[in-house]
Amino acid sequence: MKMKLSWKYAIAIMVLLVVFLTVIMFISFPIISNIIRDIALKGFDNEVSTIASIGASEKVFEIRPNIGYYYLISADGTTINHSDPTRIGNNIRDSIPGLVEYMVKNGSGVYSYDYEGQRRYVAFAYDGQNYLAHAASENELFSDLNSFKKSIFTLVYPISIILSLVLGYFFGELFVRTPKKQIQATNELFRTISDSVISTSSSTAEIKAMAENTEQASMELDKSVEEFAAYLEESRAEIESILIRIKEFTNTIEEITNSTTQLANLTETLSQITERITEISDNITVLAINASIETSKQNIDRDGLARIAEMIMDLSNSTRTLSKESKSSLNAVERVVTSTVLITEKISKDLSSVRNSFDAIGQVTAASTSNVDKLARISKTTHESVEQLYSGVEQFEDAINRIKDEVQKFSQSMNNIVL
């Protein structure tokens, strides 16, 4: 069973008071005892001196003394009178060596000696003829002092202990009244703190679970980012391959355009040649007509010249006809070539736009790849941050658990205090 704090205060105060009283008694009681002894011995001496001075030495033997006994001795130590008649005639020198010599030397005073294992005192005085002595044992002479000592140790000391215990309990109750309220408030505070710590511990567990989920999600994000980065890398490679093919196709179209342009130029040249041929045919026709006219004026082989002129005319007509057909064909070819050139130019423009678009796609792909790299680094940083958060949460949880244990221990120790 645990002791109440007020009783502990009471016992402590009692022990302090007892120790204080004991110290006081051990210091002051010998001094007081010596003073009382001196006063008693002085009174003892004054009594005998007074009786001797008034010449009443013989009168004291008529009454029974309160303590000890009286005797009257001569200067040689012979007992002249004694309260115990059986001792009359005895020589004091034999029973108490040194007493007579002390009496003769001092005349009056108090002499102490040991007799039969007991301390005795003798008060003596010279009455002019003999020495009157009053002997008493130490217990008889200091009976009041011994009674006082006994009352101190048997009555005052226990009463002081009981009073100190009662006062200690009273003051203990008075002292613990405020601490009792404070301890109750402290217990309530620690109960609240314990509940808060438990709630915080639950929140910490939830934060830890959330950190674990976040870490798992971060790992999944890392995996998805890696897969997406690989997909983008493959897509970038495919797009680069397509861009190369588009560029080759564009170059081919440009070559076709150049060839078509050259074809148009050749067609124009052929058209010019055809026109020149037509002009020559016209000139030949004119010459043939002139030749026909001239042959009609002279006596030459008109038939042969006419035949030649006719053949030249036919040739000129054929050439003109062929030139017209060639020119018509060339015009058709020129129209087709012109249309082809226009279409090719349009295709070139479209291909230029396509090339610009693919360049933009390439830039976007490169930017996407760069962003994916940044996202991967961010994901890695996030993963590391989550790991640090998880570690911090674990440390915080350990600290919370230690605080909870310490709070529980302190609360238990506060509950163990009995007021």
C-alpha cells in the first residue's frame, strides 16, 4: 500500500523536529544539567553553612533529614554525632579517605567521592569547634534533575513527536492542496496529450500509408514514363525515317519539275524550228511559183520544170502540212507541259509546306522527347522526395511512439503519487 504524500510530509517534519530537538537537547541539556547541578550543590552548601553559622549543629540531629544524613565530626575525624546512631564514634578517615584533610584545608564546601559504587556528595562547614556535614547520594541530591530528565524523555519527547506528526500532517495537507490540484490538472493535461499523441500516431500511420501509396504511384509513373519515352524514341525514329523518305520524294519531285521545265524549253525550241520550217516551205513555194512563171516565158523543158515545180509544191505543201500538224502537236504538248509544270509547282509548294510541317513535327517530337526526359527527371526527383518523406515519416512515427511511451511512463508515475 502506498503512503499518502501528506503522511510523508508529516513524517519528514516529525523527523526534522525530532532531529532538531535531539540536537538541541544534546547541546543544551548538559549545559542546563550542569547549571542545575551547580545550583543544587550551592544550595546544599548554603544549607550546611547556614546551620553551622547559627550554632544549630546539634539541632539537626533531632529531625529526620529529607535526603541523606547529617554527622558531626571533630578535627581528627572522629564522629561525634550522626543521624544513624550506630555510626557515632567511627573515624571518618577510615571510611572516607581525604575528607577530613579537605575539610581542614577549606573550612567549608562540597566534597564528592565514590562509596559502594555510588557517587556521593558531602556539604560541610566549620561551626567553630567541629565540622557539620550533610552527606547525600547523587540520586538523592539531584532527584529533581533526574525526574526532569525522565519527564523530558518519557513525556515531553513523545508528546513532541506526536505533536510534530499531527502538525506535519496538517501542514502536509495544507502543502499538497495546491500540488494536488496541479497534479490533477497535469494528469488531465497528459491524458489530453496522450490522446493527441495517439491521434497523431494514427494520422502518422495514415500519412505513412499515403506515402507508401505515393511511392507505389511514383514507381508506376516512372515505369509509364520509361515506356512512353521508349515509345517516343521509337516514334521519333519512325518520324525521322519518314522525313528522310519525304525529303527524298521531294527531291524526286523537284527533279521531275526541273525535267518538265527542260521539256517545256525543248518544246518551245521545236516550235521555233517548226515555224522556221514553215517559213522555208513558204519560201520554197514562192520560189516554185516564180520558177513556174519563168519557165512559161522561155523555151525550156517546161514539162520537166513544171514537174519539178509541182514536186517542190507538193513537198512544200507536205512540209507546211507537217509543220502545221507538228505545231499543233507541239502546242498540245506545250499545254500539257505547262499544266504539268503548274501542277508540279503546286506539288512543290505543297511539299514545301509538308516539309515545314514535318520539320515542325520533328521539333515537336524533339521537344516531346526533351519534356519526357524532364518528366523522367521530375519523376525520379519525386521518387527520391517520396522516399525521403517516407523515411521522415518513419522517423516521425518513431519519435511519436517514444513520446507516447514517455508520456505514458510520466502519466503512470504521476498516478503513482498518492496525495
